[in-house]
Amino acid sequence: MATKKPAANTSEAAGTDTLDRANSNAKLEQLEDFRSDATGAALRTNQGVKIADNQNTLKAGARGPSLLEDFIMREKITHFDHERIPERIVHARGTAAHGYFQVYEAQGKKLSKAGFLQDPAKKTPVFVRFSTVQGPRGSGDTVRDVRGFAVKFYTDEGNFDLVGNNMPVFFIQDAIKFPDFVHAVKPEPHNEIPTGGSAHDTFWDFVSLVPESAHMVLWTMTDRAIPVNLRSIQGFGVHTFRMIDVEGKSRFVKFHWKPAQGVRSLLWDEAQKLAGKDTDAHRRDLWEAIESGDYPEWELGVQIVEEEDEHKFDFDLLDPTKIIPEELVPVTPLGKMVLNRNPDNFFAETEQVAFCPSHVVPGIDFSNDPLLQGRLFSYTDTQISRLGGPNFHEIPINRPVAPNHNGQRDAQHRTTIDKGRASYEPNSIDGGWPKETPAGPVDGGFESYYERVDAHKVRERSESFGDHFSQATLFFNSLSAPEQEHVIAAYSFELGKVERQWIRERQVNEILANIDLGLAQKVAKNIGVAPPSAPTVKPKKLSLEKSPALSQLNLLSGNIKGTKIAVLVADGVNGDDVKAIKSALLAEGAHVKVLGPNAAPVTAADGSALPVDGSAEGMPSVALDAVFVPGGAKSVEALSADGVAKHYLMEAYKHLKAIALAGEAKDLLKVVSLEEDEGLLTGADAGAVQKDFIAAIAKHRVWAREPKAKSVPA
Ligand code: HDD
């Protein structure tokens, strides 16, 4: 149990808003109890010696030189000097949460004998780490980048890691190209610029020379690369895997995570601003949602391809730059994942967790995708230097719940005290234990799928991997008009930052023109390149003209659960409006932030004190999804004269957000020179606008406003 905070901290509760602040501090203390280290235990050295003075080094006289003998100071500083470990070579910036996975129905006879896919009553614990790829550990959350989506299932048969991304394809087809790709996208070696993004010469040099990247680069130029938060991203296992049922039959599968919150993204201007206003925007959003009990949820599904259908597509299932369109093979739902607990300690859990695609359990197996095969080696290898040796599986967050028992011994950071004399197998000294378990339909030993391979050793790319453009074209065709506009803007922004003209030209002529000539011509115009008149590669006939499942505008949840709404107030605000809109939004599962001119409570029109959640400056419009302004003549007058409040409204308008103005707040329209539209609503009071306001928020953006919003200053 937590003991009380030191007396020095309690004086905080003596201010004007005494009651509220004291109450919420008490709540916080209760909430944080389980994270507390207030054990009542004495301060001791690592050797267990009680410390009498933690303020002063041992010196020869109060003003004299420090003494080498001071083992207490030396132990403390030495440990501190080694606090950092190498960050991940890619995906260094991340955040994570605990939760569980629950299957809908037993899969043993249908698809996979994996134990965690059998019992609908069983909750298998998971730990999920989301990440960006390019930036270092302290970089911004909202940069344009792929998001990692790595899930560790702690199953009774061992750990299964599904190490995916929020995009269904990858930049390269063969793992041997991974260091080249990563060197190209990372900050440039001479000046370590840019942090967190791909808008620079080396990235575009590489991808314009490597056409297999065309499809994935297009994904990174869509709004998928700037998600509004991590609760609303899709996840993909990317590669084709195998699942093996109880009869030993194998089927090919592709993994999908579909967010219950729907798929939503930021606009580019929002993403850029948010990177400065709140570097931790995504980390904070996930943390706060879970702390508030709004647990993010995803559905796990698989696309299933029977072994005999392996070659029936016009692309190769083993090629990680290809999707299987959902219109050809729908996603079969398997179960749901809920994230319901934040970590206790970032370093111990989020930083030290070690994922690896080769962590599989019986019932799940690999395909021969050459990118996947390379990954099976790379991840364990990287942990050896990152986590300091081969015993990283003993770190609590990596420990399986299934017991592990084998003859592996010693090495750095070994914590298990192994018993017995026989650290080899077979043995007759320890009764032959631990022994092998034969493979079987249930709870058996792991057995690789009995696949026949008969071939020459070659360094070759299969001809079936040769079409690099037709799926990129399909993806571009499947996007809605605003999504296509954003893609054109993103290529133009990124290539506009490329200094070398020949790289701009190569990307336009040899890559974009082969995806879509119109796209290439528009980007060319924006970056000062002569527009191409024809592709350089003969277009392949598309077997599918469009895949609606690829447009994220078709992937909204249709409700406002989990969204964040600002309510702008000042002294004199109509308290009834605030109360009414709050209860209407909370009833729909939204989060409401009442924002004042500063963090102090405001006085409502009836004289009562109205607590606020923060200041409008501290929670800028880019961090929220919609804005409501309640009535109250004095409050509206104050907001009309407040630059922060006016900017708030104009920025929310520019970013196509739903805005509702109640009562006197309608007067603000003139002040900021905006006009009503299908998402900018006015009404006599909160009750009169709330229904339309909620419907507008559920649509996520007021797309029809976009052309007009361009003239609003950024
Ligand atoms: Fe990777 C980390 C996802 C290709 C080598 N990768 C890493 C993480 C994710 C992915 C989500 C972060 C895990 C975490 O949160 O700790 N990587 C992917 C996907 C790929 C992919 C979806 C293609 C489909 N990766 C890939 C290749 C290689 C690597 C081809 C090497 C041959 N990836 C690594 C790594 C990392 C890593 C260097 C860095 C830190 C780590 O593994 O633990 O080994």
C-alpha cells in the first residue's frame, strides 16, 4: 500500500480550487497505488547496506576533496552511467500496452491446432508495442512513417509474436536488401537530418532505383502514414504464413487486425504541427484512453488460401510487396484483442520487450517468403547486442508463461539458477530429463510443416515477383478523391525536399508514371519536372479495377466512441450548455475536454465555478477531433477578443473538423469570417445542435469543405 506523499506536496491543495484539485489528486493517488513504490523500505545500496546520507559525497572536510573510498557514491554514479541501452536499429520510437486475446470459436479442425485458438472462454495475455520506423527513441509520434504493430501472445504453448505493420506490404522483396533500405531512409550520415521522416535525397534515391518499393511507398504517401492515434490503425502480418490444423493440413494465411474504432488519420498540416505541440501525442492518447477505461479493441482475422490454390492469383503469395485483395479472399474473423493495462515501467517493459517473427507455436508456420525468412534470423540477432546477450528471454516481459526447460546454460545476464548436473540431452544422470515431446494434434512438440523442396541453390528473384506496378495502380484507383489529392500533395512535399533534380525526375518518370500517369503529371508540375507523357513499363491488365477495402474512408466505425471533443469556455459561459453537451457526448463514448483561457476554473453565468480540463493553448485543436462552443454573452465576448480561441476555431475549420456553436456563440462566425456548412453547425442551445454535431463527428472530416478550407491561414 502507498504511504502518504511527503508533507511538502500537500501544500498544493491550499489554493483557490482547493476542493476539486484535492479530490482529483486523491483520485490520482488511488489510481496510481498499484504503480507506487511506497513500500516503507529503507534506502539501501545494491549490496543491501542501509544508507545514512544520500545528499553528500564523502569528503576530507566539508570543503575538502572527495574520497575514492565512497562506495555509496561510486555505486550510484556507475549504475547511472550505464542506464542507457542501445535503442532499436529501426522502430526505436514506440509505446506499448498489455491486454488479452480471445478467440471466437475453436479453430483446431478448421484452420489451426494452436492452443490459444481453441477455447472461446480463454483470455490469452498479450503485450503490444506500436512504433514508428525511422526516428530515434525521442522522436515525434506524428511524423509521416509506417507504424509497427507487434503483438506478443503469451500462450500456454509458448510465445507467439505477430510482428506486423499498419500497412499490408513492404518496401523490398528480399531480406538481403533490408540494410540498404534502412540506410537510405534513416537520417543522412553527414548531418543526421531529417529526424523521423523520409523527405530527403537518400530515401528517394534508393526507392526510385528499386521499383519493387513502388507499392509500399505509395502506402506511405497516403494518410495511413499519419494516423490520428494508435487506436485507429489497422494491422497486417504482411507475409503469407501457414496454419496447420489438427489433421496436419496446411493452409496459407495472411493476418489482419481491424480496429473497432475505425481507421482514421490526421491531415498533413495537423501532423506537422502536432509533432511540435505534443511530441508524445500518440503515446499520450493510448495511455490516457487505457487509464480512463476506454480500452482499444481490434479484431484478428485471416485471409485463407488452400494449399491447392497457391498459384491461382496473378501475383505470387510469397511476394511481400503484394496484397490479396479482400474482394478476392475475404477476411475470416478469428477473435478479438483488448488492450486494458498500461505498463508499470517503460524501460522494463516497452523498451526491453524483444519481438521475433520466428517465435511461433505449433499450428502456425512460415512460408518461403524470402523477406520473412531473413527476418527469422535478424530479430534474435539484434537483441544480442541491444539487450546484452542471449539471455534476453529471462527479462520478465519476454518470459513465456509456458515453462522453458533445456540444456542452454550461462552467458551474460543469466538469472536462472539451473539445477542438475546434466545440461545435455540425452542423459542418464537426471533421468533423461528434459525430454522431447512428439508432435501431435494437441499440446505436442513443434514440428515444421512437411514441405517438399527440390531445387538448385541459386541467387535469383522468381519471375513471379516481377510485376511492381499493377497493385500500386489498383491501390491508387481504389482511393477516394480526397485521399488521391493527399497522395499527390505528399509526393510533391517529399520530392520537393529532394535536392538532386535527377532523383525527382527518376521517381516521376520511372515509378509514378507506371503507377498512374495523371499522378505523375500532377506531381511533376508541383516539383518542376517535365511531365511524362507515357509509362516506361507496359501496363498489366488489372484483374480487379478497384478494391473498396483499401480506401480508409470506407473503414470508419460510424460512431464517435473514443473521439476527443473540445468545449471552449470563458467567464460567463452558459453552464447548462456545457452540462448538456458533456452528457450527450459522454453517452456516446467520446472524451470531453473543457478548455478555458488558462488552467484555472471559470465562473459560469450563474456564478458557479466551472472546473476546466486545461487551457486551449495547452490542448490545441490539432490534438482533438471536434469543437463545441457553448452560449453565454460574456463568455462569447471574451472568446471573440482572444487570439488563441479564434485561432482554435479557424484551425479546426481548416482541418475539416465538426464545429458546433450554441446560442450567442453563433456570433463567433463573423469574428472569424467562417460560414456554416454541413459540419459547422449553429443552434439555440446545446440540445438543438447535439444530434447533428454527433453525426458530423462520426464522419470524421467535412470533406466537402476542403477546397474552401485551403484559403484559411495555417
Ligand atoms: Fe522489422 C523491428 C516490422 C522487415 C529487422 N520490425 C521491427 C518492429 C516491427 C517490425 C513492428 C518493432 C518491434 C518492436 O516493437 O520491438 N519488419 C517489420 C515488418 C517487416 C519487417 C512488418 C516486413 C514485412 N525487419 C524486416 C526485415 C528485417 C527486419 C526484412 C531484417 C532482415 N526489424 C528488424 C530488426 C528489428 C525490427 C532490426 C529492430 C529491433 C528489433 O528488431 O527488435 O531486427
